[in-house]
Amino acid sequence: MWAYESVFYQIYPLGFSGAPFENDGVLEHRILKVIDWIPHMKSLNIDAIYFSPVFESDTHGYNTRDYTKIDVRLGTNEDFKKVCDALHKEGIKVVLDGVFNHVGRGFWAFQDVLKNREASPYVGWFNRIDFGGNSNYNDGLWYEGWEGNYDLVKLNLHNEDVINHIFGAVEGWIKEFDIDGIRLDVAYCLDYGFLRRLRDFTDSKKNDFFLVGEVLHGEYGRMLNEMNIHSVTNYQCYKGIHSGFNSYNMFEIVHSLARMFGPEDWTVCRGAHLLSFCDNHDVSRIASIIENPNHLPLVYACVFGMPGIPCVYYGSEWGAKGNKSEGDPALRPSFDKPEFNELSTFISKLAKAKKESKALNYGGFRSLVLTNRACIFERACDGERVLVAINADENEFTGHADFGCGMAVDLITGNKFDFGGGATLPPYSAMFLKCE
């Protein structure tokens, strides 16, 4: 699967392009801005882009009005095809957000229910409509909203007409835009039977079509099997990635990684390829969370060095800030142009190292050295061993273990590394040491 050897870049298109929050119905060709950023993505060694919602919606994209039409605030279907063609020409795969758990109040079938009530042929499209109740929109009927949000109308994924409508839209995305995968919004809420059918359907339409589900908690290995999809979002390691550095407690992230991917029998999802990240459109940007700026490159080294598929959120590669406490729009801004600084350069080197190493793409996880402020863990596959070494301290650190080799080369810098006398790590450093 191509995704397992890829580095992802996430763009939230409505924010990225500077579109108004409310759908004003005014056609603007904002999505074409992505084309101008392709050289930047290439400089970062990006292989795939994950677009948050692009289809017609009421406001933020997750309240869909039409699964077949690019949001008028972003442009036309023809505009988005140009974007996808330009990305594919540069070898960058395209993954779209599939918001199948719920739709917006502006969704055409729900509007028909509001208008025609019991006489609407689409009543069965939605989960639990009660014409004897009411919603906070005073519709004269009650319906189930996702997690109590009545702007998000929950679909009935047991209804064959709904399933056929969604599958028809997905087939259209593949034919029209040649997309390579779907990120399944709130996958933990979706019916597993629906997901299994979706996998069979997409497999029949395109080889190596990638499905990644948004999940938060739970046993990821079991969920992957039951959902029958390729990957899920690794929120279970997300907190440890930043709090391990802020609290100088590398035990937190290493123990999370060992629980998820280690060699022990009780490991949750050994061999799985989860989507790894240090921030995204739903959480504070990492530069707003990390207290010591010297740790920011090390955080990315952890994301790229651990098992999984690393994903970089647009703007964070140069240290852009954004705090969740200020609301979602603060996390989803429009930048006039991309920046490429020292952090960006380091991330680019991490991406190149990751893609060119079988151990970093497919290797397991084994902790070798662990202290509050430093860690060295092994990624090994088919005879290739890479030791991910991170020192979060302001002082030099020397770790001792049976490293199994005397010399190594750092895949990030190309420099030679000598294990004689132990592994000596410079202050605030990260290395991917390929054993020779």
C-alpha cells in the first residue's frame, strides 16, 4: 500500500483559501491556490495530500449539502480537477474527507423532509425522525444530531438508498478527480457493516485505494479489523508526543508506543500503520503547545521516527501558531504564501529519511534507552535497523545499551556515528541512526 511509505500534508481548504465561514453562495475559484503551493510541498518531500471537506456545505465543511459538488466558496468541480491533476502530475496522491455520518441542514434530502414532513420519500434517510417532537431550530420535528449538534443531521447508514447515494458520490470522486483515498470523518460512529461494504466498493473501483478512519480511543488493532480499513488516526499517542517533552517525561510517549507497537503479546496494534500527527485542524498547533522552542524539531523527529504515517498540517511546518481556546477558525487560517525556514528544512530531511528506509516504513518498535529526557528506540525490518535517538535536554547525554552495532549513519544528516563508549547525543538533538 502506497500510503504506508508516504508522508502526508493536510490542508483545510475553506480556511486555507480564505473563504467566508457562512456559505454566501458566491462563486470564487479559491481552491486553485493549492496549485501555487505544490512546489512548497515538493520541497517538504510530501507524497500525499489530505484535504479536509471540499464539498458544498452550510458552513465549516462537515455539514454537507451536496456530496457531488465542490463548495461554491472554493470554486467548481472543474477547478478541483485542475488541482488534482496538477498534484498527480507531481506524484502527490489525493485523499478527501468523507463525511458520511451526518449532513448539514441544507442537505437537499433533509430540506425535503422539512418541507413535506411525513410525505417526504427521504424520511428513512435519517436516523430517528420524530414528527411529534421538536429541535432547537423549532422545525416542528425532532431528529438525531451528531453528539447533540442539530446542525449535523445524522444519516441512517442502514438505508440502502443512502448507501447507494454515498457510494455513487464516491464513484464520482474517483472518476472525476481520480482520488486515491478517503479519510472517514468520525469513523468511530460509523456502522462497521457500512465500512466493510465501502472497502469492498472502493477496492473494486481503484487499486490500492486508501481508507483511514478518524478514531480517538479504543483498541486500534481490533477496530481496524472490524472496520476493515487500512488505517486510523493515532490520537492515543498524540498527547504523549507533546506532553512528554513539556514535562520532560519521555516515559509517557515511549510507553504509549510500546503499548501500541512493541514486541510483547499484549501489544494493541503491532504491524499497523496509523496516521501520526502532532497537530491538525481540530487541536491547537504544536508551536502553541510546546513550551521550549528547542523541542519543536524533536517533536517532528518523534512523529516521523515512530511507527505510522506522518502527517504535517499546513503552516505548522514553519512554526505557525494557533490555539484551540480561540475557536476552530484560529486553527484554520489563510496564509498569503508558504514559508520555508529551519524547521521546514528539518522536516523535509525527516520526510526523505523516512521514505527511503524500509525500517522506518515497516519496522516494529523496541525501546533500548529511556530516561526522563532522552530515548533511543529501534525500528527494524528485513535486516535493516534504524535507531531513533532523541535528547530533549540542554546537556549532552550518553546512553548505554546493547546497540548491536559499532557504527551507524544518521539518515537525517548523512553523518557517521560511533557507538564506542555508548551513544552520545548532543543537546536538543534527534538522529535516525542506520546501523552498519
